[in-house]
Amino acid sequence: MAPETTPPEMLTPEAPPQSTLLELVRGLSPVLALAGVAALIVAGVFQLVFTDLSLYTIIVLGIGAVLLLAAIALSFEAVKDALVGRRGRYGLNTLIMVSAFLGLAVVANFLASQYNARFDVTTGRQFTLARGTLATLQDLKVDVQVTGFFSPETGGVDAILKGQAEDLLSAYGRVTPRIKYRAIDYQVQPQALANYNLTSEPPVLIFETPERAQPVFGRLTEAGVPQFTEQDLTSALLVATGVKLKKVYFTAGHEERDIGDSGDLSTGYGLIRQGVEGDNYQVENLILATLKEVPTDANVLVVAGPKTNFLPGEVQAIDAYLRRGGKALFLADQNTSEEFLGLLQTWGIAVKKGVIADPSRHVNPNITDVVPITSAHPVIGNLSIIFLPAAVALEPASDKLAPALAACQQGSAADVDGSLFQFCPLLFSTPNSWLEKDAAQSPPKFDKGTDTAGPLIMGMAAIIFGPPEGKGKGAATNPEKPAQFVVLGDTDFADNANRGRNNPQLFLNAVNWLAEQENLIDLPQKPSGSRRLILSPEAANWIQWSSPLLLPALVLALGGLNWWRRR
Amino acid sequence: MRNTILITAKEFRSYFTSPIAYVVTAVFLALTGFFFAVSVTRPLADASMRDFVSISQFILWFIIPALTMRLFAEEQKLGTLEMLLTAPVRDIEVVLGKYLASLGVLLAMLLPTAYFVALLFWFGTPDTGPILSAYIGLVLMGAALLTLGLFASSLSSNQIIAFVVGAGIILVLLFADAVAGLPGADPPLFVQRLVAVIQYASIRTHLIDFSRGVIDTRDVIYYAVLTVVGLFLTVRSLETRRWR
């Protein structure tokens, strides 16, 4: 029996197994292409986000490339058709044209970014940096980290200062990439602020290099608006980079406290000197009898309890320094020279000799080691416990200057014979205290008729616009720069023996407060860029209601009218 | 040129015969007016238009696609685009005509905001230079964004899709500068450069100087180039309809 054979035409057309497999694999090519593109994107993200994963990035990149090539190889015919077919050719042509055009756009922007011109159209050329600033920025050799501590949520002042700082710093950043800026909300991250030993409250900008940090606090304009100026920021930059430091001169030659004496528990001011230098100041002795004038580079002058008499020329030199807007820290006690006290009298502060005794606030057992009550002032800052041994009392030199004390509380200045005075009491004793006139009396006790009853002022911060004698009297003063000084009724509090207490910090706060108003670089004064809106309640009401409602209502009414006409 | 003017006039009229221009303008004015009022009535407020400009860029993010979404999408849906493209007008004339019409609406929308400037002069003494530069910047930015909206409209016959695509493109360009926070500390140089390039591409970084009162040729050229790129892409997009 012959074997049964099936005629060839009756065979079912079965594809060979290899061909089926190939079709199946080809069907996978879109998936492979998609996976390849996804791998390339993931590699890109890896590289952007994780800078230390370069090996993984290369592996993922390689996988992506292999998958894409495999997809192309498997669907080679389809890819070829897409590229060389009619639609493919048009599409490729469009792609090339778009790519070329985008390339041109990139080149145009690149050239524009390299060769640009800027036109400052503000009235005072607010965003045009002065030559001094440009030179400082171009000479920068180190990176400067600028940290702004603001809390915009707390209200207008922080937001205004933040805006000003960022405007100025962005202009600085265009000159040099060495300025790095970051803003921190000090209410959210108080610890970041605590790392800096600041004498005043934020908002503050801190210019920082690995060597030193220099804070800049906003200053108030005459209109009472806080402001950061280019001068402030450039000065801080000079200090932070160590190019230039603010100078503090200590007068010498009248038995003042010795800044060269760093002896443990001595009466010298060597440790205070180190503290001042630690706050980025250059400290020098000043022999006025030789120099005849206070040097022009003096940012703060310190006269620390001179005992022997000042020569008339020396008193005149300090007087001239104050009249040109100088800043000074004066320390007086019961042994201070009369000529020097005469100078203070001229500038409105009378020193009443004696020793303050306060049974209510003192360091036991001596009631003349007074722990004064402190007031809210940048010189005091956060200090609460300070003690002044054997302090003298201060008061306005005449009755007509008494309003200068009240003016401080109101944040204003008292007009006295055409000059403006503001005297801020910093430290004072309790009502139970008195000024003991008999230094030999032990223990001290209040003698009615002889001693002066408390409360008594022991420290005072003064700002004076105009001559201290009144307008048109005495030698002329700098009309744009007020004289500013701090008088403290004690010298012992800051000597080496009192280190470790808050007392040295009081001294440093006073120097910082005075030096803050001083700049290291003279830049042309610009008119204030801020033009504040002062709105009455009615005006504010009108703006609040009319701005969002009036214009839209008019436009909708116009649309309605148009619709009615076309109806 | 004549064709462009004719198309511009026709499109501009059609904006104002439908409620779209009125509604979009009213929404824009209500929102900018609200934020303007909030900014100038707070304590120690500045007599300037900076806050107005900074809020306007975000409002324009959705106002501009709303203005442009119908320009090509509607024509595609109604089938009139084929007629337009086969008429004796060049693609570029069609695109320019529609673009200039939308630019006219944008300017008409900004014109009433002169009331805010008048309020500043009424109650304060603002600096005129920064106000003028702020408006120049806003118009340049708006002009560039309109071309992106136009391009999105040329991609689809569905107005909603055109709106979403347009708003998406503008959103990406608005917030491109946010990539600055993506790389970790001390990234490699090429990553730093890439981030700088992407930041440069951000629309809003180029508006900051205008709002301050500084006109930088970089910013002017950026917006001009973006406008030309948007128009070019729109023309190419229309052209693909001939062979797709």
C-alpha cells in the first residue's frame, strides 16, 4: 500500500518558525525604541540630580543607546521608508529647517548675551554702579557668600530691604560671578542666624569669606524708610575680603586705658582691643598732641577715661572731628580730666561727678557696683546684665536740651536753636539710687541736700545735626552727616579684669553701632530710589475698590452694548 | 503686505464681535487690578508698577492662549483653513495677519491699565522711566507669548487642546529658571552651564530688569528672537498640512 501523500496545494501555508520569531521581535521594536528614549532621559536626570553617579549614568546611557540601535536595526525598512519616502523627505526637510532656525536663534541669543548694552532709565540711575564699586568687584580675588536674613512675612520693612538688597546684588552679580547670594527666613531658620554673633536685630545682609564675616544693617532715610545703599554693601565687601578695614582710634597720652596692656585682671584695655579687632576693625593709638587732628580715615574715635589734661589744640581736634560728622565713644569716670568734660559739655552732655549707689540693683556686697536698667537700643542689643563699678551720672547739659531725651522715645529729634538733638538714655539706675558725692563715705548712704536722688542716667547715645551751640553759632558742621557719639559713665567696666562678663560686649556694641554709619568708600550720592505712597484711608479705599472693579465693569458694559447693537 | 493688513483687520473685528475679547480683557483687568490694589495699599508701598508687572506675567500665562486658541484651530475645525491656504496669500501673510490682530487685542487690553499709572501719579510721585520700561517689557513679552499660542493653535483643530498646549509651552518657559534648584551641591561644570542656559531661556528672568527700570539689549533680543521663532514654527506647522 502506497503511503498517503497530501497534494502540495492542500498544504496549509505555515510560515517557517524563524520567520514568526523575527516578526515577533520586530513587533517589539516600538517598545525597544520607547525604552531606549526613556533610558536616555533617565541618564540625563541622573547626571543633573546626582553628580556623583557618573558610572551609573554611563551604564544607563549605554543601555538606552543599545535599545535604540536595536529598534532601528529591527525596523530598518520602516525607518528607511520614513526617511526617504515622500512624507519622510518633506518631514526631514522641515526638521532640518527648524533645527537650523533654532540654531540661529541660539547663536543670536549667545551673541546678545556676550555683547549687551544696558540703559538705566530710572531718575537717579539707581542701577548704574559707581566706578568705585565696579573697581572693587572687578578686583575680587575670592568668592563672597552674601546671606540675607529677612522674614518677608513680618511686614513691609523686611520685604523692602530684601527687594533693595536683591536689586543691588543682582547688579553686582552681573559684574562678577564671585558674588553668591542666598536669602534665609530667620523666623523659619533661627539657628542659621544664631551662627553669627550679631549686635543688632535682622533684617541683615552678611558678606562672608573664609576669613571673616561682615554684617550690614539697613539704615533709615530721613523719611523713616529703611534702606540698603550701594555704599554700605561695597564697604562690607571691602571688609569681608580684607581689602580695607574700618579704623578705630584710641586716644593716648592722657593716662587713658592702655590698649597695649593685655595683662590678666589688669586695668588695661588689651582684651577689648582684641575684641574690636575680632569684629573686623583695625585698631590704632592716636597721639593728638603730635597729629593735631583726628585722621580722616578714623571711623570711630575712642576716648577712654583720660585723667591728665587735654591741651586746647587736642580738644579742638576732637571738636572739629565731631563737627565734620565724626563718630566717637567717650568713657568718663570721676577722675576724668576737666578739659575733656568741658568738650562733652559743649556737645550737650554734662557729667556729674560722684559715685552712683543703688541698693536695689547692684553686685553684692558693694552697692556702688551698679547693675543698671537697660533700654531698647542697638547699643544694648540683647544685653540684660551689665555692671558698672563706681559709675558717674550723665544728664543733658542744659534744660533746653531736655526735650532731646523725649525725642529719642518718639524716634525723632528735638529742635534746639536750629540744631537737631537726639539723646537716648542707654543705662540708668533705679529710683532708689543716688549719686554719692562723698566717695570716702563707707558704706555710702543718701545725704539729702548733698547727694542727687535717682534715677540717674549712666550711658547715653547722641545724634546731633548742626552745631551744638545752635544754628549760625559756633564753627560750621557737615550738614549731611550728623555728629554721633556714645557716652558711658564708667571706664572700669571694659577693662581686662571684667572679661567674661557682658561688659566687653557693651563696648563692642557701641563701636559697631557707631561704625555702621561709616563707609569705607566714597561713592557719589544717589537720590533715594524709593518713592513711597502715602495714602489717606479714603484714597486707599478708592484704590481698593476701583482698581479691580471699575475697569472690568466698563469693559463688560462695552461688550454688552456691542452685543445689543448687533442683536 | 496688503493681504496681511486685510487679515489683521478681519481678525481684529472678529475678536470684538464675539464676547471673547471683552471677557478675557475683563478678567485680566479684574485680576491685575486686585493685585495692584493689594500691592500699593500696604504700608510703605512703593509708587511703582513693579508688582503689577510681576503679577501680569502669570496672568498672561493663561490669558494669551485664551486669545490665540481659536485663530487656527477654529479654521481647521470649520474647514476654512484649506480655503485660506489655497487662496492667493502666502502662509506668512496669514500667520502675520492673525498674529498682529491678537497683538492689537493685547495692546487694547493693556491700555486701560494706564488707570493704575494715573492712580500712582494722583497719590504719589512715581518715577516715569521704570513705568515706561515696565510697559515696554510687558508688551515685548506678550508679543513673544502670542506667537507660542499661535503655534499651539496651528497644531490642532480642537480649541481646548490648543489652549492646553499653548499654556503648557508658556508655563515651561515661565518656570524654566526653576531648574537652578535641581542639581546637587557643586555640580560638574557642564551641568552648571546647562542650568545657566535653561535659566537664560526662562521668560520671566528677562522681565525683571524692565520692571526695575533697566533696558538691557539681551532681554530685548531674547523676546524678539522668541517672537520670530514662534512665527517661524507656526508657518512651518501650516506648511506641513500640504504634505501630511
